[in-house]
Amino acid sequence: MNVWVALAKGLKGQDPTWTRRYAFLADAVDAEHIVVPLTTGHYLELWHRSNRQSREDIGRVMQRLSRFTTLAPIQTVLAMEIDAHVRRLAGDDGRVASFEVLGYGASHAFDSPYGRFRFVESLASEDGSVPEGEAVDPPPEFVNPPEGAAWEWIQLVGLPEVVASPGVDRTPSHRLGAANAEDELRIRELMAGDDQVKGRLRDFLIAEVITSLSETINDVCTRAHVSSYALFFDHPGHTTPAEAMRAFIAGLPTGDAFVTLRERKHRDATHPWEQHDRVDLQSLATTLPYVDIVITERRWAHLCRASGLARRHQTSVHPLREFDTALQQIAAR
């Protein structure tokens, strides 16, 4: 997100360096030399900015450079990777290509015809002590969701009458992110007090991801006529369930990136868990295997490189200070 903020700020202040960078990217987009996709995280984080003018300034840059091209959300990409992995195990060719995770607009970014909007009986309390109500059917005006640039702008930036209206939670991922950060801190505390937990951290994180994906795994295996039980507990190529689970996650580029970055962050005690980390993790895990160049925060860029993920996926990962290096790589393609 920091690169979008820097571009918008530089343009507004007529900074010649940022104006040049923006013009280069816009020309490359117009020439169809590059595609600059937005992630689900970009939509979520932009609405986190309470200042309307700031949202609009950043949104205009995002609209111009992305043309509302979006990456599929992590749960959709993982489902695609699981399907490809199971097909490989069954003897078929299976691989998710970059173009398969690209699409248009918020409906693609959130894998929902309503884009970012979800409809529930009641909103959660700000501190999360009262959970949100059950899901409900959309109101009549959403039965046939609008389309077009105006609708995409509302999804990305919002309108004052929408963002500030009663019954709308502008920042649900703040609440979810805070709860997630607390969970991660508890894991870090367990690591500090138990060497066995520290030593088996990756296995724990892998098991957690596989458990969260169990329904998807079962559905894919049923369609492919493959036993999901045998996948982990009676796999001829692996002697233990733990070994089979490691191999399974290794076969999911996004799943492996998510686990690897999360593990690396846990092992760096100087890198605190913060509210926005879950969104950052999901965005990076989705982009690293499918995007050629990624610009992110300095700490995340270091973890992407040090973990070997950038090298494995042949993805150039840069902190913001290396922005011009990324532009040079684009120009050389």
C-alpha cells in the first residue's frame, strides 16, 4: 500500500520524481507492456483511511494504473492450487497460471457479486466483544448488483453517504486484524516458553492451514475421485501424516508462501505482530507466485528475499526505496 500512498502524495505535491515515475507506469499500462493488479488488501486498506480526500487521491492513482484489474482473493487462489495439486497426484497436468488469477473489479477481488459488501443481521461491536450477526440476503437494490466504472469506484474508494451511513462497518478488517494479532502474539509467547513448540512451529502452522481448507480439500478430492484421507494418512510416498502435510503445502504456491512468511515473522522477535499483518500476509502470499515485480514494506521485502520465496518464484521484490530499480526492470523487459 505504501507505494500507492507515495505516488498519490507525490502527484498532489507535483514532486518531479514521483510525477516521472507515475508517467512511466501510465505509459507502460497504456502500451499494454505491464498489468498492475489490485489485491483484496488494497480495497480493505483504502477504506481504512478515514480522510475522504486521501482515499480519493490514492483511488485515482489506483484506478488509472490498474484499470480495476484485480487478483483473486487468497481463498479462491488456494482452491485453484488445491485442484491443480490433486490433479497432479492423479496423474494429470495441473498448474495455476498467472492469467488465471487475474480478473476485473471488486467482484473478482472478493469472489462475490457484491464485491466488498457483506450483509449481516447486525454489526459487531468496535471492540469485538459482540460478534456480528448471521449472514442475511442482500437488500432489493443489491439483488442485481450494478456494474461499470462508477460502481467500481464506490467499491474501491466509497462515497461519503455510503462510508458514513448507519449500518455500514467501514473497517471490519481492523477488528479482525486486531484479534488475529492477539492470536499470533499468543503463539509467540508459547514459542518463548517451550522449545518444542518453537521447533515444530512450521508443522503447527501447516496443520492450521490444512484444517482451515478441509472443506475445499474434501470437495476437490471428491470430484477427482481421490481419497482425502489417503492424501494425508495413507499416502504411498510419505511415511508419516506430518510428512504428507508438509508435501501438500509445498505443492500449493500460495499456501507455502503464507506459511513461510508467517513462520519467518514469528522467528524474528524484533518484528512485532500488528493489526494489518494478516492482510499483508494474504496479499503477499497471493502475489509472490503470480506477479513478476512486487513493491512492499521494507520488512516484508526482506522476509520475501531471505526466505527464498522471491528466488523460488523468480519474483523481484523491492522495498519502496528501490522503486527506480523496479522501473528499470520493467523498462528492460
